[in-house]
Amino acid sequence: MPASRALKRLTAEAYISLATFRRNGTAVETPVWFAILGGRLYVVTDGTSAKVKRIRATKRVRLPPPP
């Protein structure tokens, strides 16, 4: 599915499940609020949160396909 179509399908959702990854490769899914602005998906969270620490450590995230 093209990214623009996927973003349009997400506009009806309030949360998405953001998966970040531990150094050992285990996924940790966290529901997060998000916004779509200018064709990009943004997630805002505290910079000291565990999910931000995992992103900084592994540079990996995963989003589920839109409903």
C-alpha cells in the first residue's frame, strides 16, 4: 500500500501501536498518540522515555498496517 494511502487510513484512529526494539531484538509495543501533518506521521513523547532510549540505541521502529 502506498504511504500516502496508509496515512489517509490512519486519520480515523486516535492511537497507533509503535513497536520499538530492545538491543536483543525483542519488540516492545506501546500505544501512542500521533498526528499527520504535511504527509508525515509524528509521534511526540518525553525524550527520557524508555521508547526513546530504545530508538536511540537501535534506530528501529515498526508500525502496524492501517486497519
